[in-house]
Amino acid sequence: MKNLFKYFLILSLALNFFGCDSKESSEAVLVEKVALSYAKGFTVSRGDSFWEIEVSQPWTGSEKTFRYLIVAENGIIPTGKFDAIIQLPIAKVILTSTTQIPHLDLLGMNDRLIGFPQTDLISSKTSRMLIDAGKVQDLGAGPSANPELIIELDPDWIMISTLGDDLRYLDLLKTAEIPAVINGEYVEQHPLGRAEWIKFTGILLGEFEKASEVFAQVEQDYLEAAALTGQIPEVGRPTVLSGVMYQDIWYAPGSESWGAQILKNAGGKYVFEDQSGTGSLQLNYEFVIDNAMDADFWIGSADFISLAEIGRVEPRYQAIKAYQNGNVFTYTLKKGETGGLEYFELGYMRPDLILKDLMKILHPSLLPDYELYFYKQLNEK
């Protein structure tokens, strides 16, 4: 590990006892702060037999920080206030977002999964085998719909996604002595920042070193691909439209968002690059037509299956040059056995694959032997 900043935590004599395999101590414990490369939403500190994680950006605009302690078997528990204390080793976990499933895949720990809301959404072949074998409990529409089932399953921890309604049950889970940890990966705007959250999961599973290796490979693949487009001049970059219209409002990524950054790294010129924002823009149709009607490509056009369907659902789409030329691409190439889109599961962990897909679409000569992984071109009208 590089750039380690050392500091001391002084332990008090009055300690609470958590976990039968952990030891109490009143001695000073050396802790190292582990630097992260891209993720901004959490920080990591490491002791001789424990980890501390602080999630400072659990959701957009949050001013609350959550602190978690992860203790090795027979490890020392430092004093302090924590929102959850997790005892290693880990045997049973519950996840609540498909974006968390690839972490288990890449760490080889799918067999720890015992519960998930709406298991049909999972595309991972390894996890699907466990689901089909009855080893993963379907929690229904969401954990908030059946907290009693979560308590009955008694996981070593549950990972909460702040995009849903799960937060309302944090106090209930704490009372039931089930550690609930918040994953705020979606707040990250750098593509590699989201992927780096595998280190968060790795620590919770006792697999930090493995998680670091996995991330390092993703980072290397992403940066090597991005370097190929770095010298393309602005005049040589094709213009790209993104998003779709819903009830007369066009929803598209803001210019500072995760999606817009990948488009730029792929050598594209985003038509809404002057519209700031890290989330979703809401634009009227007239503005879109004025700024994007002549875009060379339309990428990320929801989950339509054909150009004919697009034109039938919304005839105004037919005025767009990319539609007329057939340069429309969706992220629906890979689907799980039960219909889940792999893009929304693996994509955030593998931005290198999304980047290469976009490069293949916009600048095919840069990756002559590469085949699209997530995206596909819609067929003729």
C-alpha cells in the first residue's frame, strides 16, 4: 500500500464487548490510513487486527457520515462510536442492489449470498446457480417490504443501497443486532471511483488484498484504452446524443456525470457538454432538437429493441440524424436468464468494458479486434 498516513487511536479501559472471538484492549493501537485513488465517498483505515471505514457520501447531498468497524477473528476492538461492528470471518450476507453482485463474482465469494430483493434481476451465472439451488432467499420487492425475513435470515451483514427505501429500517436492523452498511457508490462521478467500491466490499468480506488486485486490473485496462483517444482533436470527435424523452421531457446525463465522462474518454463530443450537473438533466424537446438533431450517434437510447419501435413510440425521434442514419445503440446486448440487463449489474464495476464499447462504436479502427460487450446497434426500420 502506498501513501499510508499513520495516526494513533487511544483505547479506553471501559470497552463494550462485541463478538465472542474478539479481545478487549486498553493499549494504544497503531492505525494506517489507506489512500484510495478515485473514490471520494468513503475512507479506509487499517489496524493490526481491524479496519475502520467511514462513508462520508452515503447519498447525494448527505451531511451524515457512517462509521463501520470490521474486526478480524480474535482481533482487538478499539473504543469509539460505530454505526455497525462486523466480526470476521463472514459466512452470510444480504445485498440489495445488482451493482453489488459483481463484487462477489470477482472476489469468488458468491456462496456468501443468502438473500436479495427480486432475484430475477440478477444476471450473474454463478449467483443464478445458487438461486436455482434455493440457496438465496428472494426478499420480494425490496428489503423494506419484509424486514422480518431479513432478521430471520440473520446475516453477518446487509449492504444497503441508498437509492431505495431501505434506510427507514436501519434502526430496526440495529435493534436486531444485524450490521447494516451503506453503499454510496452511485454518488461517485469518476468511472473508476464507482469501481473502487469493490475495496469497500472486500474489507467487509476480509478480502481487501484480492479486491485491490481486481480493481488494479480494471484501472489498468481503462487507462490504457482511454490513452488511445487522448490525441484525437476536437474536430475529429463525433457528436453524441444520449438519453430519451418521457412525457415531453428529455432526460440525459449532466456534463459532469459518470456517463458523460466515459463518453469523453471514448473520444466523443457530448452534445450537452455545456449543461452542468452530476445527475440527470431534464430538457425540453425544442432545446434537444436545436442542439442535438444533427448528432452523429445516439447512444443509450433506453431498452428499445428496434428503430421501428423507437419511431412508433415517439414519432419525433425520427427527426434526429442519428436515427435516420441508423446510428442508434442501446445497452441491451447482454441479458440474464431471467431478463436482467447485465449493463446495470456489471457495468459500474467494469467501466473499462463500457469505455471500449463506446470506442468501438465511435472509433472502430482503434480497437479492430474488439467485439461489443454491452451495446448493440439497433436494426433497420
